[in-house]
Amino acid sequence: MIKLIIILLSLLLVFGHSEVVMAVQSSSTSIEQLQKRDELGNKAFAATNKGDFATAERYWTQILEQFPDNAAVWSNRGNSRVSQNKLLEALADYNKAVELAPDVTDPYLNRGTALEGLGRWDEAIADYNHVLLLDPTDAMGYNNRGNAKAGLGKWDEAIADYKKSADSAPNFAFARANYALALYQIGQQEEAIRQMRNIVRKYPNFADMRAALSAAYWVQGQKGEAESNWVSVVGLDGRYKDLNWVKNIRRWPPNMIIALDKFLKLQ
């Protein structure tokens, strides 16, 4: 079954990364049409914020019926489709956005997300490479490329990308989290745990890292520390009790999954 890559969507939310409807106006566009477009766009974003992605998709489609050359709208509709796991349809939208705005990074980032969901890692990496060609400082581009390389099992390359992303954007918590998880995967458990602790110290409500600490501490035999962090995890995000979600949607590395499995089995 095609799997949705939720973590990429989470990253977009952390960054506040949303594409506004581009205010492109032709001589034949009426004030009423522009007002209607903006009204529908606001409704689409409101639906997205509520998690009603099907409704958001309908609003974007209505805008495209009047403004078929608006790259941002194509990309936004693609986002709403990814959120419904309609990855092939989303990919078609992103292709159109790239065609209309070949020098803008967002459509490539978003298309890479859909390609990852389809397991097309090399194609996703190609899109992220293009993002970084357009903007060598794009922290999201480095993080996402790290995700795709992790999908290929290229952990050292993934770690380099995560580190570059985190260094480029010190407040990008998920890049630092991915870096820590990848370190755990290659056997650098002590450094991984140190990184996790630092992240939790700065972001105490970051469920992902508290869950990782629970698993890592449990394997080390520090049961009290593991259970203390887990209490916070359960209150923040119950999805971490679902190993399938953590493995296939959040996409933790294999060694981290093994550690969490050991912890969950003894809970």
C-alpha cells in the first residue's frame, strides 16, 4: 500500500511554510473574480488548518477552474491531496506547478514529498538537488534530501544532510531530531541520546524526541528515565504507541524501531 509521509507535512507546519495564492492579474480578470479567488483561498487554508483536506482540495479546484495558470494553487492542491494519501494525483499537480514556475523551490520540495511517499527515492533526491541548486541555503531541501537518502539506507549521507539543515536553521527542530535518530542508527547511541536530550531541553513538548529517549533509555536499562519521558509522550501524541505508524509514517530508522518495540512490549 502506498504510504503517506506525514513527517514532511509536519516539517512544513513547523516552518510555517505555506504558499499563498499568487496575485496574478490579467487584463481580462475582473475585481469580482479576484475577490472570489481570495475568498476561496482563505477557505482552503482554513479547511487545511482544521485537517479537512478534502474540502481544501475542492476549494483549490474551484480556483483552478478560473486561474489555471497559477502555480501556487496547483501546488497547494497537491498538498491537500498528499494529506489524503492521493499521491499520484498530487504528483500530477506538482508537475504542473513545476511547469508553470520552474524557478520556484516550493513545487520541487512538495513534489519530492509525493515521490518519497511512492518510494521513488532517487527522483525525490533529484528534486531536492534542484531545490538546493536554486537556493543552496534551503534548510528544508537538505532535511528532505536526508529523508530520501535514509529511505535508500544511505545513513552517512543522510546524516550529513540533516546536519547541514540543522546548522542552516538552528530552530528547525525536526532536522535536529532526524540527525539524532540517524546517529542512533549507525551505532552512535551516546551522541544520539545527548542530541535528543538537548532537543527536549529546548522543546520539552516535542513528543518525537521524548519517545526516542524512552526507547533509547530502556535499551540502556535506565527504566526510570524511559518511563518518565513516556508519560509525556502519551499526553502529547498517542501515535507513538503504534509501532506501524512510527515505522511507516514517521519513518524512524530500523534500530530506533527495534528499541521502541522492546520498550512497548514491556509496557
